Amino acid sequence: MSSHRLSEVAAHINAKLKGDPDLVIERVQPFDNAQPGDIALAADIGYLGRLNESGASAFIVPERLPDGVNLTDGLNLLITSKPKLAFARAIQFLHISDRVATGIDPKALIGTDTRIGAEPSVYPGVVIGRGCVLGDRVTIHPGSVIGDDVVIGDDTTLYGNVTIYEKCQIGSRVIIHGGTVIGADGFGFVPDENGAQVKIPQTGNVVIEDDVEIGANCCIDRATFGSTVLRRGVKLDNLIQVAHNCALGEDTVVAAQVGLSGSTTVGRHVIIAGQAATNQHVTINDNVVVGGQAGVTKDVKAGLFVAGTPAQDHKQWKRAQVLVSRLPELFDRLKQVEKQLDGSKDKTESKS
Amino acid sequence: MSSHRLSEVAAHINAKLKGDPDLVIERVQPFDNAQPGDIALAADIGYLGRLNESGASAFIVPERLPDGVNLTDGLNLLITSKPKLAFARAIQFLHISDRVATGIDPKALIGTDTRIGAEPSVYPGVVIGRGCVLGDRVTIHPGSVIGDDVVIGDDTTLYGNVTIYEKCQIGSRVIIHGGTVIGADGFGFVPDENGAQVKIPQTGNVVIEDDVEIGANCCIDRATFGSTVLRRGVKLDNLIQVAHNCALGEDTVVAAQVGLSGSTTVGRHVIIAGQAATNQHVTINDNVVVGGQAGVTKDVKAGLFVAGTPAQDHKQWKRAQVLVSRLPELFDRLKQVEKQLDGSKDKTESKS
Amino acid sequence: MSSHRLSEVAAHINAKLKGDPDLVIERVQPFDNAQPGDIALAADIGYLGRLNESGASAFIVPERLPDGVNLTDGLNLLITSKPKLAFARAIQFLHISDRVATGIDPKALIGTDTRIGAEPSVYPGVVIGRGCVLGDRVTIHPGSVIGDDVVIGDDTTLYGNVTIYEKCQIGSRVIIHGGTVIGADGFGFVPDENGAQVKIPQTGNVVIEDDVEIGANCCIDRATFGSTVLRRGVKLDNLIQVAHNCALGEDTVVAAQVGLSGSTTVGRHVIIAGQAATNQHVTINDNVVVGGQAGVTKDVKAGLFVAGTPAQDHKQWKRAQVLVSRLPELFDRLKQVEKQLDGSKDKTESKS
């Protein structure tokens, strides 16, 4: 944490400043907890209507105010077309200290023929195999284990107890959180003559491109042949399963506990909500949104929002779910109709 | 394991003794496997009706016997209003050996300015950061990694390969099982002008209060601001996701593979069954029961039992599920009605 | 990787050779990527109809060709009744190097009274407790932690950061992937007089028989009494929960993120698809298939294929799901019927 003048913050987050440029800012804080010296975010009408209730010294606000909102004079404002983005950048600016390289701890165990770039922080209790190539400014926390012939780019961070199997490739500016396992064998077996399961060896690897972040206790399996791939900018939450030969496109975001079956292909800018899953060999195209707990059983066209198991158009699924909860009523009404019809039939028949 | 007289067991578990106080008891065992020297539990009619079939020397039985159950004379009984609780305490009494402090192993790596209380067991291969404060009688198993400025209370146990990120706070008598990750970054990103995901730094921590138990390979993420909180007595099973800024109330119990999205608030004495999930910002109030695989999409009032996705009253959900399986019949009946109506219309019309 | 004559490959995978026995084979590769020197699999009509499109030098093909398929002369073929099995064996033969024992690294920490058999590979950063017995040719990767009194058979491999609690028993030729936790406490609590959860100590262990493979970041909990058991040849994918006192039968296969509740009994040759779950004390009999995301709430008879929550016959579930998506139509049709009936009633009544 460090203090800055409001004008510096405005410049850094690329916002228009209205108010006191010399105001000293210490922190970013949530609207309701903010105190003097803090910046808060007021992106929508719920907050913009009550700026006077926050203790913040300055606010990040949208360029176009919602109808009916008028901000009083005398406020310190950082005005931007993308308030939430400005908020993220303000936190980065004010709360993230500069990295200090601690070097390679003598209690870290590094294999032969492994090269590590400039300014590393390799903590005690790290074990790195042979023939690895690590870039500059890598940070490897205690308990992380890196197999032979692994490549890691610049400015990449592995938190504690990460496991990376041999021959996997990790890009630059990648973050991998604690307990995640990269490159374990894909799950492939064939029953033999007696029904015993024979292992299909998994000869491939995992390729993680630049700017990927992977949460804690995830599993990204190596490919049977070739590579399981997370492309540039993919973000995974915790406890996610990515099976062998999956490929995830640029900037795709996957929430916790999602399970992607073998050879799932996911496009770019896709959002997959928590606990969703896919069948093997499914393709989810660009800009799709998959709802929480959905089960994607077949390909999904670009731009769709799907939900449910089997996954279908989100609105259709929602409508069907509402009607499911009205099934007792439906059965009653049908019974009524049947009764009426019996009566009416009797009447009609009695006339004959 | 240790042997005790039946009267000692009775005193310890706070039960009324009927039978031989000097009987020597070695173990607690399941009803059907018990042998002489064992105590077994007979809490309900299924067991109480066949005490003679068990090899146990003594039985924990309820104060109020079910109608029609009469226990024969000559049995050794531990009579209590809470048999299952007495059973748990009897196992604790007979099966749990006293902890022996092994000290701080010279192969454990402890950072500067870290203080560890009396009688610790810190095993080889443990890595603890700087500026930590650990209480008395802590037990830290091999492979566990503790970041800088972590606080841990008295009598707390971390099993193998646990990862605790910097600045998290763990209470007293807490148990954390293997592979669990406490304090990894919450999952927060904002797309920039080009659709690339920009990280919202997670500036908060995790606070785990006293008497919490957390299973293996769980993830409890640090808060964006402030703290993600597990209050006194919370019990988590394995592979559970607790996202940033969640708060779980006292004595709440969560089964395996549950996923709580960001800022989920859970009350006290709540029970959440396996693989259930919540949407962001949902509140589950006190004494709620959430069924297995449920998807909680909105707030749940105190005391309700909800199930399904979207989660709804459990009975209503169950009834709807039964009717879903009767949909083929429903469609048939409707077709029948339509047919009949067509016929009847014809008849009616032919008369006109 | 190593090169072999086609006749050697044929002999090893037990296939009939047609073509050049002296052809030199380097690798197995997928049909569409194969190059000269490669074997590819062409098991079904989609591939058999276009063998000329693959660059492979030889093909594994089925004994009985599908109707209408005629293979041109001059191809190098490995003919077998079980092509996929032959494929798995060919990969094993051509791609898996012989294991080289690296010994016990001096930076591995081994407890007193622990015996390790011949030709071990115990890597740096491994911590093994006291009184353990490890067989011949065990491979223990860095960061793995083995508690006291653990037994491990011959030719077993633990990958990085595996945690095995005390007294568990692991068979021969077992593979356990990174981050998996074997033998953590089962999840058992009883509320006391004040609603606080009292721990039921878990006095049992985990027994893993021969030829089992367990994926990454799984949790196999120890039994309350007795043992949680994975029988010979069980294969588990990643992130799977096996609760206390479960028993899984021979050659059963479980996909990622499945959750088996306490005392679930699973038969032999069962297949459980991803994210499925069971209630406590459920029995799934031999040869059952459980669909993805299913919730098994009661016993399943041998040989059934079940799906959905609550799990039911797969065809019935699928039919019901189709009808659920037709509910809007159903409601419309019913409304139509009701309208018509009102009209018809009016007509009938107007006649009276």
C-alpha cells in the first residue's frame, strides 16, 4: 500500500478528474466501508444516489450518469466510461507492492541442467526437476514441485504446493494457485479380455499460454497425444477439471468446480458458470455463456446462453423450470377436464 | 487405545450405568462387528430389538425406549438421552491417544520473526513464513506451507500439504485436512477495452474462528476487501469451494463438493448437502437445510428445507420430480382428451 | 520412445500382421496427425473408409470389417478383435520408457523403522513417517507425504504432493496422481446439547488394492471403523470424493468430480460418469452405468443405466427431459382443451 495524489490515480486509471488533484489517497475500499483517504466505486444508481452516505474522499463514477441522477458539486470524482475497470486498476495501483526478488533459497532443490532467469524468488521447499527453463522474475512458493523439462515464462507465479508434471509448458505472467496439478495423466482406459481396465498411456503435455490465471486445487490433464491447451488470458477459478485434449480459447472465464470432459473445445470470450460440465468432444463456440450446473451434451453455437441438463437455450430452460413447478396444477386441471368430459359424454350419450 | 472400567466410560460420556461397573472395556465398535470388551451403539429399534445378536459387552441405549421394546435383564447398559452423542464421546475417550509433542523438527523451515508457542509438533518439510504467531500445542504435518504474517491459535492441527496464504487468521482447536488451500485470491476480473480480463486484486484475507474443521482439498478464498469468514464450529467436508467474501455462521455443516459463490452469507446451524451450490450474494438464513445438488439462486428464509435447481421448497420439488417422471402418462392422457373432445364435438356438431 | 519392426509390434499387441513385417515403427499417433513411421487406429467406419488420407505407415484394424468396407491391398495392417485394446498396448510398447531407479535421494526424509524395498525412486522433498513398509520399485515424487505405519506394495507410483495418512494400505502397481489425499478423517459429527458439532473420531483406514489408479486432487476418506476400500483395478479420475466406509468393486471406473457419500457400496465393472453423486448407504450393483450429474438416492440393480436426480432408468429420464422441454406446448394444449370444453359445455347446455 502507498499513498498518491488523486491526480496520479486519475492518470494511472485513465479517468477524468473533477475535484482536488492534490487530495491524498491511501486505499480503495468498498462504498459502505470507505473512510477519508479512500476511493470508492459508485458505478450504478444504487450507489450514485447516496454518495453522501459513504466516507470516501473520492469516487469512481461513470461518464454517462443514469437518468435522474445529479451529482452535487464539491465531490472529488474520477470519471470514466468503464468504472469497474478503473476500479480494478486503482486497486492494482494503490494496493499492490512492487515485487522484491528473494533469489533462489538454498533450501530449494534444483535439478541439473535447469536454468532460471534473472531476479527469481524461489522459496525453500521448492523442488524443480532437470532440464527446465524458467524465465526472469519467476516466483515459486514453497512446496511446489516441477517435473523434468518444464518451461516457464517470465513473471510467472506458482503459489504453494503446486504440482507440474514433466514436459508441460507455462507462459509468461501466468498465476497458478495452491494445490493445482498441471499435466497429470488424462483418464483413458480400455477393458481387456477379462474386463480389467488397461491404461492408455498419455504421451502429450499441457500448454498454458501467457496471462492465464488458474485457481487453487484445479486439475489440467496432459493430452493423450499432442497438448491440452489454455490459450492467452484464460481465467480459471478453483477446483476445476480440464480433461485431456481440451482447448480453451482466449479470455475465456470458467467458474469454480466446472468439469470439462476429454477433448472439449471452448472458444474465445466464453463464460462458464460454477459446477457446469461437458460431454466428451463437445464444442462450445465463441462468446457463449453456460449457466451454473448446466450439462452441455452437444455443440453450442456462438453467442448463445445455455442452461440446464441437457443444456438448452437459457430462456427456454427457465420457462420449462417454471412450468415444472406448476406440474401439480397441470395434473389437477387435466383431471378436471377428464371429469368434465366424462360428465359431458354421459349427458351427450344419455340424449342419444 | 486404552482399557477402562465401564463405570469410567459412563462417567465420561455422562450416561446412567446399568450392569457391571467393573467390566473392562477396550473399544467402541459397530453393532454387528463388536466383540467381548467392546461397547456398541443401539440407538433405534433396528438394533434394540436384537441386542443378543451383537458380541458387544455393553450397549449405549436411549433413555426412552421405542414402544414395544423391552430389554432383557443382565445386559450392561449405558443409558442416555443422546445416544449418538454419547457414542461419539465414547470413541473419543477410548480411541484417541494423548497427543505427544514432537517439537520443531530441524528439517522444518521457519521464517524470521515467527513465534511458536509451547509443546509444538512441527514436522520435517514444513515451511512457515515470516512474522507468524502460532499458539501452544499446534501440530503441523509435513508439506504444509504457511505464508507470512499468519496467526494460528492453540491446539490447532494442519495435516499434510495444507497451504495457507499470507495474513490469514486461524483460530484455536481448528483442524485442516490435507491439500486444503486457505487464502488464495478470490476470482475477480473485469474485461478491458479489448475483452482481455483484468485482475481485481484481492486485498483481504480469510478468518477461521475456533473449533472449525475443514476437510481435504478445500479452497477458502481470501476476500476482495475485508475477510472471508468461517465462524466458530463450522464443519466442512472435502473438495468444497468457499469464494471470496463468504461468511458461514456458527455450527454450520457443509458436505463434500459444495460450491459457495462470492459473498454468499450462510447463517447458523445450516446444513448444506453434497454438490449444492449458490449464486453470488445469496443469503441462506439460520437452520436452513439445502438438499444435495441444489442450486440456490435467491435468499432462503430461516428454517426452510430447499432442494432442486433453482432451489425451492423440498416437498414441492419432490412432488414436481415425481410428476416429471409421469409426464409420458400426462401427454397420453391429454392426447386422449383431445381425441375424445374431437369425437364429442363431431357428435355434437352432427346433431346440430 | 523406441523403434521396432512391425512384426514385433504385432506380436506384442497380439494382432495378425498383414503387410511388411520389417517395416520400422517409431510411434503411435492419432489417425489425422500420423506420419510415416507411425501406427494409427482405424476402429470404425469413419476411419476405415479413408485410410488413404492418413500418413500412417500401418493401421490397427478390426477383424470384422463393417459392411461395405473393403480395404485396398498393399496396406500394412495389424488385425485384431479388440482394436482399441491393441492401440493401448501399442502405445505402452512404443512410448513408455523403462523405469530407471534413482534410489533414495538424500534430501528425502525417511522415518525410523521404515523399510523400503529394492530399486526405489524416492525423490527429494518426500517425507515418510515411521514404521512404514514399502515394496520394491516404488516411485515417490517430490512433496509427497506418507504418515506412520503405511504399507505400500511393489511397483507403485505416487506423483507430487500426494498425502497419505497413517495406517493406510496401498497395493502393488497402484498409481496415485498429484495432490490426492488418502485417509483424511471421514465427515462425522453429532450435535451436542447446545447445537455445537461434536466430532466422531474416525478410527479406521483406507485400503487400496492392486492395480488401482487414482487421479489428481481426489479425497479418499478413512473409515469410522474398519476400512474404506477400493478393490483391484478400480480407476478414479480427478477431484473425486470417496467418503468414509465406501467400498468400490473390481474394475469399476469413476469419472471426474463424482461424490460418493458415506457407506456407498459400488459393485464390479460399474461406470460412474462425471459429477454424479450418491446418498449415504446406497448400493450400486455390478455393471451399472450412472449418467453424468446423476444423483443416486437409492439402490440400483445390476446392469441398469440410470440418470437424473433422483436417478432413474436412463431412457425414462431422457424421455421425461424431452417432455419437460415440451411443457409450454402442453400447457397451451390443455388451455385449448379447457376453452373448447367450456364452449362445448355451453352448446350442450344451451340445448337443454
